[in-house]
Amino acid sequence: MVRRSRLRTEYNRRRLLWVLLIVLMVLGGAAGIGFVYRQQLFTLSEVWQETFSADEQPVENVRGTIYDRNFKELAQTLERVSLYARPRELENLQEAAKQLSGALGIPETEILQRLGRDSHLVWLRRDIGQGEEEEIHKLDLSGIYLHREFARKYPGQATGAHLIGYAENDLGLAGIEHYYNRLLSHDHVRQEDIPNIDLKGEEQTSGYSHDLVLTVDMKIQAILDKYVAGLGENLGQVQIGSLLLETVEGEVIAGANFPSYNPNTIWQYENEVLENILLTPLVIPEEIRRFFRDASLLQGGWEQGTQVYPWSLVSGKTNFARQLRLWERLQLSTELNVDLSSGKKQSSSIPEFIDWGPALDLGTVPKTAAPLKVLLGMTHLLNGGKKIQPHFLDRVLERPGQKEHFFDAFQGQLRGRNVLPSLVSRELRSLLRAQGIPGILGSVALSGETVSRISAPSGSQYVRDRMSLVVIPAEKPELILLLVSRQKEPGPLLVDDSDPAYLSKSIDTILPSMVALQQVSQNLAGLVEAAERKDENFQSAGAITGETDKSLAGMLDEQNRLMPDLTGLSLRKGLRILQGAELELHIEGSGRIVNQSPKKGQVLKKGEQCLLTLKKDPTPKEIVQVHPLEKESEEK
């Protein structure tokens, strides 16, 4: 027994020694690795500073460019060049300061003061211009270096900022920039990462980084921006969001927010400004919830084989299970699938919205939803019942060969699927015309507002939410415009005498211009190459198309069948604008259009004679001014 006890003690002692030895080896290894890492980090830092000289620059993984559908740049990656010095390498501080002062426009005394610091590296100027960089090259001073890096630039500044989003350090943080992080920052992207992009049978893209072409039109965006800004100025402290959606393919044409922000200076804004109200849950107004309830009754009647018409809707036994299935198909109560990100994680504590007023029996219609879900649900109800995928991305460009991969929502689960029968959708459009407010171009607006209390852990707050859905035209929708706003109230409102349709009250002032631009873009989409579309400028009104009178283009044609101003344009562009006008054209001369008949603004008639006079190499007295549309393109 004693012998065994001694053996066990010896065995335990040896095992303890081995454990201590292993721990010491791990600690020693970690210390060694840390020392090597610090040395390597210091060396790499020195190498980094050395390699970023005037003749070298970083080139890998540049974030791709984002364009609108007319190839106007919305987000681009530009090179940022900064100037720094290593004072110990300067041969003559006084002479170097003198030469740098002339090149940079900085007082010589200030440069001397910086160079006199006891530091290995001194920054002289951040983000120098191209002219300053060339001057530094000419000086060829030892100890003076250029540091190069890439930065994200947004030429449109606040225009469409909530859609495009922003990026920092090559990482998208909100909007489209955030949603397409992987696509914009990597060289190869697999089909499973972008299921709605047609790679034509290939498993992945082959290009080095990618550019995005969006469905957004910045000309229409500018019109909507101005309208929303006007609403915001009149309403005071308010958040406003808007979105224009095409109902057939699900293309998002424009989206404006108030207040907006400049993504080039994102650090200046509070989180509340950066939030996108279109993705924020709101209480759905009673008028719109009632329309969804009636849609479920019509759908239920059709499924049961009962002919139920909008004017004969009666209350009866409600099939709640059928209603719930409809909300899921409309994506009103499910996760929203759209290529736009708020850039924030969903809060774990969702605010509870409490209506101010009597409770209404609207079946299982969701009480709250993100406005974008309401827009999508309404679109499915009115577009013939076809299921669409709302999207901002039109195509992906691979940089090496500018290979194009187009968005195709029907590659997967959407092909052949309907939310509800076209017959029910037709009856719903009749119901909409009966309940909504009629407007220009056959449009109808369905509007409402709610005053509710948000109960959250941080405290309760009263808000007034307004929502308007403008269907264009109501008989056969081609576009739907969503307008939504949120106003903070100091307390409960017992009497609310405001106009629920305030957001869409003046919408007729901008609809013709936006619709005209949309129609012209559709007509030119198959005629203009990508390179040409960069400088193409469309008319904002009076566009001439060849569509039938029952369509939106036909109604626009009847309202604005006027002869456009073609003077100063090339013959090719003039004929393109007159395409589908059914005029008897006569052309005299060559060069640019210097005269036209009928004159600008005259009403056009089918079969009317149109004479275009062209002139080449005019004398100084006959020089024709460049057309404003082309002048703007040339300046850009």
C-alpha cells in the first residue's frame, strides 16, 4: 500500500511538471509571436509609407461604380492623394518649405513650423488636387511623399441618398451600397449570391470587380425630390418618404426622402435623418386597410364560386385562414424581399402602436407594416394579380469586357405565379376608382392618416402618420407612387381636422413630367447603346409616342401632342424624338437642324407634313446656338 501510494504521488508530480512545461512553452510562444508581430507591423508600416510614393498606388479591389438607368454616375470610387514629409530626409528645410509653399499655396512659415516638429512623419496637405500633384512631381524633393488611397464619392450629393446609401473604407453601410457589398467589392460572385441576375448558365462572374446599373432615373428623381422637399417645408418637423414603382417588372423608378442627407459628409447627421421611413413600421390608415379587407372578400367570393362585385360587398362569415394566406402572398405580413437595406439591425424591442380612436372590424388585415410592404401589396392587387419582385438593380457590368448580366426576377419562384386572379384585380380597380380621389392622366389616389401612440421602453410618443397611394392610371396601372409622412405630436389629438390626402393634393403638378420621362426612356431603351446613353437628354414634357389611346402613353400623348423644339439638334436625335408621331417628314440640307415646320409648341395632327431644314458649316452670322439639351450633356 505504501509502495503504491509513493508511485501514485510520483506519477502526479511528473504529470504536474509536464503541464507546467506545456504552459510555459505556450506563453513563451505567444510572447515570441507578439514580438515578431510588432516588429513586422512596424516594418510593414515603414514599407507602406515607402511604397506609396508619387509613382505607386494601390490598385486592388476598387469598389464598383453605381449608375442610374441613363448611365449617370451615382457613386464612384476616386483616388485620394495626400502629401506628407519625413523631415529627417530633407536636405534643406528652408528651401523645401519655400518650394512647397509655392506649389500648395500654404504660407512658408506654416510649412516650416510643421517640418520643425520632432516626428518621423508630418502630414502637409490632405486630398490635394491634380494640379498640386503635378507641381509636387516637378519639384522632385527628397523626403516628400504622396500617399494614395481610394474614397467613395457621390456626385449627386443628397439626391436619392436614402436609396443609394453610403460606404466607408470600402464597406457599404446603408442602402444599395450595403445590400450589394459582396458584389461591388469582390472579383468573382457566384450565381447563388445573386439569384435574380441572369449569368447565362455560368456558375459565377469572371470579372474583376463590378459596376451596377440601377432602374432609377435621376431626372424623375429630381422632380420627386423637389416635390417632397416642398411638402417637408410646409409640414415642419416631419419625416417624408416616397417611391415610384413600375407595376409590370417591379422596377423602382425614383424615391425621395425628407430630410435628406449628403453621403459625402455622413458624419454630420443624426441617426434619425439617416433612417429610411419606407422601411419603418407604421400604422396603416383605415382607408387603405379597408381596401385590403374588401380585396380579401372579393378573393374569397371568387374561390367559393360566388360572383361578388365591389358595389355588392356584404358582411358575412369571414374566413380568417383565407385572409391570412392572402396577406402572406401579398408580402404584407412576411419578410420583405427587396434589394435595399437600412444598414441597421432590427431592434429587439419593437414599438407597440396604439390607435387613437374606436377599433374597427377589418378582419385580419395587418394593423402595422412598413410602407414599402403596403406599396408592394397594393401593386399585386391592381396589376392583374401578377406577383412581382420590386428591385433597384437593372444589370451588373463586369469591368474587363463590360459584360452585362441583367436582372430577371422570373428565373426562380416568381415565374407563372399570381397572387390572385385577373378578374378579381379588375374588380378591385373599379373599387379603387369608386373610393379614391381622381386626378390627371386617369390617376386615382387612395389616402388616409392615423394618430397613434408609440409605446416603447424609452417612453411613449404620439405621432401622426399619413399615407397616399397614387395609381397611374387606375384603369390599367403602369405606375404606383407611394407617399408617406410621420409628424411628431406634443400630445394626443382629440379632434383632427387636417386633410388626409395632403401628401397627394398637388401631385398633378408633377405627374405629366414624370410620366413623359418614363415613356421616353422606355422608347429609347432598345435604340441607344450604353455609351450613347451617358449623354442622352430627354424632354420632360410633350413627348410623342405611338401607343394606343387607352394606355398611359396614349393619355399623355393626347394631353401633350405638341411639336418639340428641334433647332440645334442633329438629324439623328431629331428623328428619334419624333419617332411614332406619324408625320410626313421632309428633310432639306445636311448638318444640324436650323429650322422646323411646324414651329415649336404647335399642335400636331396625324399625317401632317413636317419640314426639317439642316445646315452644315454655318457662317459666323448664321451660327446656331447649341440646343440646351445637348449643351447640358457636353458640359457633363
